Amino acid sequence: MSGTPYAPHTDDETAAMLSAVGVDDEEALFDIPPDVAFDGELGIEPRTEREIRAECSRIFGRNDDLTEFLGRGHYGHYVPSVVDHLSDRAEFLTSYTQYQPEISQGFLQALFEYQSLLVELTGLPVANCSMYDAATALGEAATLADRVRSTSGDVVLVPGQLREGKRAVLENYCDGADLTVESYPTTDGNADVDALADRVGDDVVMVYAENPTVRGCVEERLEAVGDVAADGDALFVLGSDVVSLAVLEEPASVGADVVVGEASALGLPTAYGMGLGIFACSDEFLRQVPGRLVGASEDADGDRAFTLTLQTREQHIRKERATSNICTNQAWVALRAAIHAATLGPAGLVDLANDCVREAAALADRLDEVRGATAPVHDRHHVREFAVRVDQPAAPIGEDLEAEGFAVHVVGEHLLQVCVTDLNADRTDELVAAFDEVI
Amino acid sequence: MIHDQANYERDGEEVREPLLSEKGEETVDVTDESPLPDDLTRDELTLPAPSEPEIARHYTRLSQMNWAIDAGPYPLGSCTMKYNPKFTEDVAADPNAAVHPDRSERSTQGNLELQYRLQEFLAEIGGMDAVTLQPPAGAAGELTGILVTKAYHEHHGNDRSEVVIPASAHGTNFATAATAGYDVVELPSGDDGRVDVEALEAAVGDDTAALMLTNPNTVGLFERDITEIADIVHDAGGLLYYDGANLNALLGRGRPGDMGFDVMHYNVHKTFATPHGGGGPGAGPVGVVDELAEFLPAPQVRENENVSGYERFEPDHTIGKVHGFTGNWLVLVKAYAYIARLGDEGLSDAAAKAVLNANYLAERIDLDVPHGPFHHEFAATAGERDAADVAKRMLDFGVHPPTTKWPEMVPEAMLTEPTEIEGQSSLDDLAEAFNLAYADTDEALDAAPGRTAASRIDQVSAARNPRLSWQALDGE
């Protein structure tokens, strides 16, 4: 009889255990009424390891081998080997949430260090040890705004230029809190602060801005956006990513109450959209934070020790009055981001971010020289990515570029978007040549 | 068995692995370096700057201070800590699978095919008609399922405001219902630990959107009256939601769809052996019956026979999105590999061995188990002892203790789920750890644990005086 390869029972042991329990066979242990029991076939053929590796390798081989110039919230940077090797240590990878802190000090300290990294990058004193991704973190920020803001309002204001999928996730979180998502206009890729100021009133509980924006633009009037939010007693939530934060204005210095975004730009290679959500906030909202927090304490010997803390916010204690339903999060991805950040150090991280600014500017200049293309569309500074206006319809150009071996975003009828990082910067000559070819 | 966790001493004094920041930080002047104008940058950035060898030692030492399923038993009830087959890591690491989510359908046929195949596996295992892979964790799956439920009722013009949840359910169920904007109606457990059918009848009505149920429930009992329960909920116009946390007990032997459940989530990091990673990432796919398929998140993946390939599509009345992209992709790949490795017989055997192990272990421990017959997990009671103290003492004996003080229907509960991966000798060790700790003196329990990297940690002062970063420790 073939069973699971991951149970160690010999036939003799199984017999001895059944006898100890006092039944003849395993079936006798199941208390499933016959009318709902399943005795059919699932139809899943077991395979060997080797067969599955071959099968999946064959399946994944059906993906085309394209050079990606893609971003819009999911970024690929080179991840050093040491990140894989250390995070793959089974003591990290195969552990559970640290409900018994005494035997889980290692992961707790690593998460405490991850929180500290985010505290430094955001300037805010509280960072949790992960949300699923930037979009769900934004959703959680909206529910926090709903809980903490005394205004009678129910409107969450977001930039007109926002990733559609991110807004869709936000709307699902808002749905349960009876919040409404509305957008405010952007002007040349930045928030239109005057229009925003006109819109913010008693009905607004939260103002969201991104830096960089989904188009890669650096926001130039963040402090003014923060002031507008503060004047309206709305929560100012700022979206960013862990690499950009190394050089862009510190969120705390522009009045951000909450920072959300992606930390997966460190530690995680391109992974079909898998992410690592940032959630940081000011002390004022400490007891309203969603998700897990690691704190420092002492053990019985008086030595410093780490533990999950403020758990009375969480679902397993507070149930329907919890600050969020999140339980399983992205802890291991946070560990990877922290290791990656450590390998870079502050100088390496700043260099990486500055290169994202330089490479984007350089590539935009070159694409601007292609006849029929204008780049960047917005007269702003950019991080990694920028929009390109094309005279011809964008969609066929995107397809033609794909035929040439390159993937770029098609974001409008005559708009493409191109993202350059350390992973594809050495292929920009070919990309520019391909643009020349297809336009 | 005794287990000592890694410890370092200098001059007879214990020394902990320092924080990275304590090994030296550097400050970089950002304005000097940046191509951006000064008013758009931060002034400086201060972070640790360790060398790679220092990083390797730091994280290796930290790992030595961390329990894991590869180190020994980890029988946390409702958490299904089973062995994570190593080859699944290699399958997920295939560079060809590492594509950006905004790539065209045409250029990502491989990923779409794997998504489709996994959807089909899960639908079959759960007895469901359609599956979304997008939710990135179990609780996200719950929220997805309840939002689908809400969309279904709204589509049919039904204004329903309540979700009914048994008192013994996971905390996430209550929080999920609240997040989706529902009022929670808590259903007290019957004397036998199961749903009290009369109480259920009294609790459901025109306002009931759904009953969220875990089956087997959180003390391992199968809800024998499931057909009647389903009828009661359906007759009231509500839907029946299946919390997949305990699906490991039913693999190949019972399918939620056959029991009358309309919507369910799968915890692939539990049932399908993807690593928990110290608290995530997991994945929480959601399965639904036909009538609910049009409300699932977008995009879904289906076969396109015209081009003999796969395509994304938006269900007619989709709730939209629950994750910014496609969910926790790497986790989903590992789950596919695990299911394919086991196949029908392996899955069914996993459930059999999980249930056998729980029953054998319960037989070998000196603690009472008030409710049965249980399946893959049981709730023992520490009786007059404090379950949390017994658990701390167990840490000294080479095992991780079970979940403690939950569910509340069992006083001083120790909710134990050994899973199928433990053999007889390992279960004997686990039982010995239970029994030694349970019988130990009050003094020994108070002083425990003694062999872990840290001794008993003061939770109260951690919460009273929160210090959540190395910046907060500066000056101490």
C-alpha cells in the first residue's frame, strides 16, 4: 500500500498504535456520517519528486523568456545569495509564529530588527512585522482611519493615478467599514494640492498619497499634502517602497501619520506579485495597529529578550473587536528583506536608490530621442520608472516589443510605462533599439 | 529527553547575540549623494553595515535560538505543523516561474497553467466548483469568502446583517465577519462540544448571511449533524462557510462541498505542507459552489480551448481584488508540488495517520481529554495546573508545547495536533514531555523554561512599556 511518503509509520508500528488506541483499523477512528463521507476518487495521480520537478519545469518552460522592464508596484532587484542561504535555514523557514517566545528568540530578534529598519526608513516610531502587500496594508490603513478619526466622514481620498488593483483591494476593505473611496486629481504626475485642499472637508477621514507614484514620479509637495490632511483632521497615509525610502523625504518629516507600501523590493526576487506589506505609524496609533508587533522585554534572569506584544489588539484575543483579522502574515519575507538590507548597509541602500533615479532619467532621455516617443511624460524626477507617450496606439507597440523580447506596461491608449532597475539596466541599449525598430 | 538551546557565555555570564545595530552603525549623508534636489531627499540614513561574514554568523546564531518543525515536534493545535518537503522549495525556485504579474497572458502560459491545475486540485479536494488562489493567507481567504457571500446576498437583493459563529471558532472568524461589516452572533457550544442544533435554529433567521463553521471543530470533533445544520442555515436563506484550518483530518475522506458547504478557504500552509516561515507567508485559496463563482475575485484562470492554452477572465459580478497582484505565488507552487507528490492515496493516508497519531498520543498522556471522538487534534485539560506553565516546562524536554488555554470550552486547554509526520517513538517522547511537565512541582513549573535561550519572559512589562525598535532601546 502506498501512502504519504512523509509519515514514518512502519506497518508494525501502525498495528501497535492501533492496538494501543483499541481499534482494528484507522477507519474506525473517523466519525464521519456515511451520507457525507467521501469514498470516490479525487483523481490525483501521485508522482515522484523527480517527476514533479520535470513536470513543473516543463510547465514553467512555457513562459516566454522576456526581458522585463516592468514595475508598477512589483520590483525586481538583485537579491544576494546570502539572503537565500540564511533565510532557507530550516530553523527559520519551518518555524511557526512565536507563541512561545523563550524558544523563538532568533526569529523574534530578526523581526525586531526588521521593524527597526522600517522605523529608520520612515522616521515613525512604530512598524509592524508585516502585512501581506502594499494593497492590503493600504486597506488596513483605511480601517484604522475609520477607527481613530473623530470626523463624521466616510471618504478616503486617493490619487487619481493609482494602480487599479490596489484601489480594488482598498475598496474591499472600505466596504466593511462603510467607507467610500474617491480620487483627487493629479497634475503632471503629482498630487494637485489645490484641488485636494478644496476637496478635504468634514467628510474625509483619510488622505492617501504615494512617493514615488505609480508612474514613478517623485512627489514634490508632500508636506503641503500633509498639511491639507492635518487641517481637515484626516489621517495622512503615505505609500512608498523600502528602496525609495532610503533617499526620498522621510515620511515623518512631511507629517505622515501612517506609512504603507512594499518592502519586497528587498529580499524577494520577481515573484509574480508576491509581496511584503509595510505598516508604520506614529505612537498615537500604537494600540490600533493591525498585525504583529515584536517588543523588547526581559526574561527571568534579567536579560533582554523579545516577545510578540500588545496582542490584545489581535484577533485571537479580541475577536470581532480586533484591529484586523490578520493572523498569518509575511514574516519570512520580512526576514529576507532585513538580511538584504544588512548586506547593503546604508551606503549600499542609498546607492541602489540613487541608481534607480539615475537609470530612469538616463533611459527616459534615450527613449525621448526615439522618433514618435516622448519620455518622460511628466516633468518630474523619477524613481525606476516613467511613462512614455507614443504617437501610435500603445497596445500594438507593446505587442511588438514583446515579439522583440521585451515586456513593458501599456497604461493608456498612447501611454507605455518602463521600469529600469539593476536587473535590466544592462539591457537598455537593446530596449532602445527595439523601440526604434517597432515605432 | 532534554533539549538545550544554543547559548553563548563569556566569563561565566550569558551573552546574547547582539542586535545588528549594536555591532556598529553607519550614517550616510543622503543629500551629498543623491541626483535629486536636496528638498526632495532625506538628510541622512543610519543603519548597520555588517560584512557578509558577520551577517552569516548573526543570522546563523539567531537561527540556533529558534525552534522549528525540522528540529522536533511542534504540535500546535489548529496550526498543522507538518514537515515541509524540501523538493517543493526547488520547484518554486524555478527561474522560469519568476515573472512579473503584469506580463501578458500569451507570455505567461506556464504560470497560468500551474494556477489552473492547482485550482482544479483544490476544487476536487474540497468538492467545490470554482477556486480562487488570490487570498494570501487563511484570514484573507475568510475575508474573501465572506465578501463573496455578501456580494451574493446583495446581488439577490437580500439585506442580511449577521454572521453566526460558534464560540469555539478561531478568532479570525469573528474578526473577519466584523471586517466585512457584519454583526457577529456567537453560538454557544453544546454540552458535547459540537454545535447545539436547537441553539442554531434559534440564532439564524432573516438577518443571517452565513454560518462560519470549522469541521472537525477546534477540539477535533466532527459535526455529526452537519446535514441538519446545512439545512437550517440554507432554509433561513444563509450560506454555509467552511473554515479550512482543520481540513487535514478530512483529506480524501470527506469534502466540504458534499456536506452542504457553499464556500470555504484552504490553508495551504497547514494542509498542504508549505512552510510557515515563522508566521507566514501562507496562502488561503477560496473554493465556492457554482452559484457563487460569478462573485470570485478577478482575475480567474481558465482553459481556452481555441488556442489550447490558458486565459485570465473577470467573473461577471466579481468582488474585485483581495491582493494587489496574484497572491503568494511561491507558496502556491509548493502546495501544487505537495499535492501532486501525495496523490489520492497519499492525501487520504495523511489524514489517517494524522488522526491515528492524535488518538495514540492522547492515549499515552496522563491528562484528561474531555471531548471525543476526536480526529486530528484533541483538547487535553491540565485540570488544576496552569496550562501555560505546563507548556513552559515542556519546552525543556525537546518538544514544542501545544496551543494553550484555547478553545475556552475546555478548562486549561492544551490543544494538541501532532500531524501525520510523527512516528511512534516521537509520539512517545512527546507524551513523556507532557507527563513529566504535568506531574512536575509548582516550583519547577514556575521556574520553567530553563533550557531555552531565554528564561521566562515578562509579557506584562513588554506590553506596558512597549519598546518596538532598536531606536527605542537607545540610551538604555
